[in-house]
Amino acid sequence: MTAASPRDPAQAVAAALAAARTSRLNAFIELFPDAEEQARALSATSADDPRPAPWGLPFAYKDVFVTAGRQPTVGVGHGYRWGGARTSVALARLAAAGAIAIGALNLDPHCYAATGLNPYFGRVLNPVDARFAVGGSSSGSAAAVAAGIVPFALGTDTGGSVRIPAALCGVLGFKPTAGSIRDPGIAPLSPSQDLIGIIARDPALLRAVFAALRDPVPVEQHDPGPDRLGAGPLRVGLLADWIRTGVDSEIATVIQSVLRRMTQGGAVATEVALPSLDVLNTCAGTITSFEASALHRSALAERPDWYPAAVRRRLVAAAEVGRDAYDQALRGREAHRAAVIGGAFAAADVLLCPVIGGPAPRLDGVDDDDVTIAGVTTLAFLRFNRPFSLLGLPALALPAGRDRNGMPVGVQIVGRPGADDLVLAIADRFGGASDRPA
């Protein structure tokens, strides 16, 4: 589906629910049968002309959002439900825009991994090839969109949890500027870094959904807007040092092909430098560890069955991070952010780098609670994503090609704070629809 909404929401929702029920991807934790009644009521009030998207479109959301009648599972079994008292602002805004939620989507438990493995509800399968990693933690969101079950889905992104599965499934995954969508109605992991993100196949629809979700008063005022594409050459900053650090040559070739397409379209390429990946990841990891441990310390002690082995291991390690280290990391975050805005973004309008540094790994045959594989895979997937969550920058996973196994490869387009519209406009101008799975 594109940004043009269907004339009959009831048909669209019925088709989405039917596709979800017959799917073997295990993308959904729960379907909402009352979505059909909502869609019929919407159809009855519709005019002959289509309404603007996302009106009339079915969608689904990662099971971390609170509604008036439902607490989310956060991917955890044994009767666990997140006990947040506030309902989701994002879901209310989409409902007001005429979008219809058909279900809650599967994820890595507590959002504290990036694999798509889940020992409670079962793993989410990659719709391109089920043998390979789907990524996470918004795994169900990416799989449902890539499979065509819904035209868009919501996820959350603390260190890459929207961008990683979007890239591995060959769809668009967008993390906006920090503070663009404030929503107290989501289960947190690291509150100072958690963001709502959007996954879609169509750039125009992605923009329309973001327009419906974003706060009316932007948090930043640095955005030159999409017109920047017509106000002189777009300056693309290539993070060459990062690409030389642990990026597979095949992925580097894909990045160069995207850069070539952009320069042929009138962009100007320049090499820019950011702080080292290790420094930024250490800073982000310290903040995540301290905040996640504070949230889960009591429940982990009282109900360890609510935490799979891989999550328990991470939380035990996280508990070792003290307040002094956390405060130092917070100060470091502000210093790094100022340096990046005044440095790399003085020379470039957007940055170009990988989403994941190597081909998609196979996870068939791996147990869903395999501590070692989950830990190694998660850290590898977070490497190029977590720094931009730390810095609060808008970042888009853009489908860019295929690896040696035929699996999707995504590149990351990153903007300065507030440059969300510019980043999204680049998906229209330089994205390659042919790179996305059917």
C-alpha cells in the first residue's frame, strides 16, 4: 500500500487480519478482532474521495504500548504485563488520524536484545528467509511490514531496535529526533534513550505516519527541511573511519554504491569524522545499563522467570554500573553531541554509514534462550546504531541491496537534531524500491 488510503477500510483491515492469522512468521502476540468493527464504522462515515494517509489503513504495534483496556506483555510470558498507568499518546494520535490497530507484535523480551529470539512466545521469522536473523527488538514490526501484512508498524528504538530489523527485512525503519514523539504510555528500557520508531515500505506513507505522530512543537529548531534538497548540493558525510573498522567488504561495497547513486543525483560527498565507535558505544551502554537495572532490579529478584537467561545475564552485569559512572556518561553524551553537531554536521547535511557491519547471520538451529549467541549477535547489531540513539539524532534504515546470501542490506542516513524531514525526503529521492523484498 502507498500513502493513498483505501476507499474501504473494512476490506483493508479484514485482509490484514486474514494475512496475520495465516502467517507462519510468528510476528504477532495478539490480534484484535474488534478492529473489523472499528473499520466498518470508519467505512460508514467515509466519503467517496480517499482521505489522507494513514486514514483507513491497518497497522500493528510492538507489544510495549499501553491502551485503556490492555497492558503490554513486553514479549514476556508467565503472566507478565507492564504496569504503566498512562495510555499511549502515539496510539491515540493514530486512532484520531483514522488508522486501525489490528494487533500487538512480538519482540525480544523486555526489548533488551536485538535478535528476534523469544523463549516465551517463540522467535519471529525473517520473511525473506526464515533461516536468517530477523533482528530486534522490534522484530515483529519489521516482519509484519516486510511480509505485506500491514503497510506500517510502530516499534521502539533504544539502540537500534527499529533500524536493525528493518534493515534485515529490507524495509524502511525510522528513528526520529529525541523528543519528537513524547509518549509516557510505553514500557521503558532506558528512558533517556527510548524512542518510538516507524517501519514501512513506502517513503510517502512513512512521512505521513510521522506527521500524525510527532509532537506539535518540535524539540529542536535546526531542521532545514526537505527543501534543503533543492537549495544547493546535498552534502553527504561518509563515516570512512567507521566503515574501515570491522565492516565486511561486501557491506562497504553496498555503501559505496549508495553514495555513488547520491552523487550522480547531485549530492556532494565528503569524509567526516565522529568519535570512535568504542567510545560512543561504551557511553551508551553505561547509560542503558544503569537505567535498565534501576527499572528491573526488584522484579528480577522477585520473579526471575520473567527474565530469559540472556536478559538476566545483561541485567546482572548492568547492576555493576554505579551512579558515578552513569553521571560521567551523561556528561560525556552532551560533550559528544556538541562535538558532532559542531564538527561533522558543520561539513555535512546528513551522514552515511552501515546499519549492520556484516551479512545477516543464520540463527536456525540456535536455541531461543542461547545466552552466548544472543549476546554476541546483539552487540554486533547495536554497534553502528547505538551511537545515534545516544546522541538523539534522526536516523533512517534505507534498503540498499542484497548480501551474498540474498538477504537485504540496509544503509543508515543520519541527520542533525530536528532534520527529520530532510532524512525522510532522502528516502524518496535516493531510495531503491527494487531493493525491497516482494
